[in-house]
Amino acid sequence: MSSKFLCTSDTLAEGQYREFRVSDPDLAITVCHEGPIDLVVTRHQGMAKAWLNVCPHQGRSLNIAPDRFITDDENRLVCCVHGAVFEPSQGRCVSGPCLNACLKTIHLIESEGSVALATD
Ligand code: FES
């Protein structure tokens, strides 16, 4: 499996949500548009996780400003548009207008201090 470097492990703290922009050929998934793709990346229970930064409710970006995400008092990701709440284990909506819908998972590989996108 090949991969593309995303960030160093020490720059992705437990519970932190970060935004990354990548070009779509970097991804191992088919995305229905061309051009850069925005991701939300976090670390949950030690595991680096990534999803498309696209809310399943109305397809809007989850963040309120570049690299700034809203969280609730349980550190779950909250969409800034209509308040859908996503748990950080599977990216599933647990509250709000798209209940039980999931963010699109992007597969990551973490080894030797680096977090990378799986590209095939
Ligand atoms: S677009 Fe995210 S909750 Fe509506």
C-alpha cells in the first residue's frame, strides 16, 4: 500500500481536530468532484482518524474558520452550520439533523512518527 505524508504524529494531539487540504489524486477513494479535498483529522483513543470535511446533512464544511472546529463538552465534532454532532470513533452523527449519517472515512497509515494518507 502506498501513502502520502500528511503530518508528523506529534502535531496531532489526542482530541484535537485539524483541517488539511489535499489534491484528490492523493486519495484512495473516488470523490465526485475534481480539485482539492478538505479533510478533518483527529486522534481518538490514540488512533489517527480522518474524514472528508463535508457534512452529510447539506454537504457544507464542518469548520467555522480555517483549521477551527467546534466541539461539544464531550469533545465531539459539531458542524458549524446546523449543529450536527459527530462521535469521534466512527464519525457517526449522534445528534442533529442527519442523525446516524456518517462522515466519509479517509484511511490513514501511521508509523514511525508520521501520519499519511493511504493512496491505494
Ligand atoms: S450542514 Fe451540517 S448540520 Fe446542516
